[in-house]
Amino acid sequence: MNMGQKVSGGIKTVGQDTPYRLNREIAFGQDFLKPGRLDVLLDMPPVPKDIQMQHTWNPSDRSLNIFVKDEDKFTFHRHPVAQSTDCIRGRFGYTRGLHVWEVVWSTQQRGTHAVVGVATTEAALHCVGYQSLVGSNSESWGWDLGRNKLYHDVKNNPSVTYPSLLNLDENFVVPDSFFVVLDMDEGTLSFVVDGQYLGVAFRGLKGKKLYPIVSAVWGHCEITHRYIGGLDPEPLPLMDICRRKIRQQIGKNRLPEINKLPLPTVIRNYILYQ
């Protein structure tokens, strides 16, 4: 059995063969409404690779049991060290704006304690034994992917189920790839899985400087962090709002057909982010 390996019981799972969907009545609550700015950001192409590199894992801010791969700076590898929980922070700390990054973490490499979230520079990056280190203190906020629990300063705050509408007999299987959404203007942390906004996980983050972080226990696990993009808190230009509305009306699957319309090339290119 690999270190940190999980022995599963008879728990009903959702999220793979049975996609998770929010209850209609509750999903219209404030915490479950996808912010309009997030819709705009996710509709944009990812930022260029050189910008992504500025936001990826920080090879100088990690547990010594972790190293960023030379051939893939977006991915780190954890050494198979027993009875150890290890973290790494991202390069960039956020104080304002809306930011989204993708985490790619194989479901086969998570083990008993796989946590994704954000932290200040004061959060610990290593501890002896296996635990959900991100969220264990007042300087970090984390989502335990295996337990479907949210943790922050656990000595003073109880864990919270997330997605919050899961029944007690359900286990939400988080896929290999998902999005982390940090809104420093609203002070919230959220997650998007398979295109579905799962609602606000944490509030009260405004005024802090926060970095992406994960904590891992699985030997030889590899986790990728890829920055998708960000939006400043200022209102969007009218041109951007119009482009978003046009793209919504056309539909993502029909966007290539814009080239068939009798539009000036500059307008077609603008709508297609070219």
C-alpha cells in the first residue's frame, strides 16, 4: 500500500458516473450564483505561457520533499517520504482582482490527505505524519479533495462539507482537473469542476496577500498548476461586455461559424480573441 493510501468503504459517489448537480431551489442562493466576472474570465483564452510562468509553483517556497520538474516548470514531484505531509506555494501572491488557475492532480495520486487552497507566507510547508496541512492553521484555507471538507484554523473552526449540498452518504469525486477561483475584491475562494461553479467555499479573505498552495502525502505524486487569467476590479470596457454577449448568443460550439458572417475581419478577430 502506497503511503497515504486510502481504504474506501461503502460510500455512494457522485462526480464521475453520476455528475454532481446543485439542487435547483438552493442553487439560486447567493453562494451558488456564478459571478458574472467569472463567466467573462472563463470565456477568455488562457494567458500566454510567459505570464503563466510568473504564477506557477515557486521552487524556492516548498517543503524539501518536493521539487519542481526541470522539464515542466508547471509541475512538481513529491519524493516518497513516509510519515510526512508536504506543501508548495505559488510564485505570485494576490491582493486584488479575480484570479483563476487550473490544478491537475490525478485521482490515483491523492492518498488520504490531498488539500488544495490558498495561504499566506506564514503557513507551514511541512509537518511530520499525514494530515490536511493546508487549512490546519489560521494562515491557510483548504479543500480536502478526498473528504469533501473545508478547513481553516481547525483548532478553532469545525470542518465544513463542500460542495455543501452533499448528503451524508455521498462522496463527491473531484476529477483530475479543476479550477480554483480566488476573488480578492470580494474576499472569496471558490472552485469550478467540469464547468460547474460549486459555490463559495471561504469568505473573509479581503485585505490579505494569498498564494496558491497544496499539501500532499502520496509518494511520487505530481501536481500541475496552470494560471488561466485574472481580471482587475475596475469595470469591464463596453467592448468586452458586448463581445461576451455576442459569444453567449452564438454559443461556444458555433463560434467558428463567425467566419461565415459578412463582418469586417477586425470585428471577427475581436470576437474570437484573435
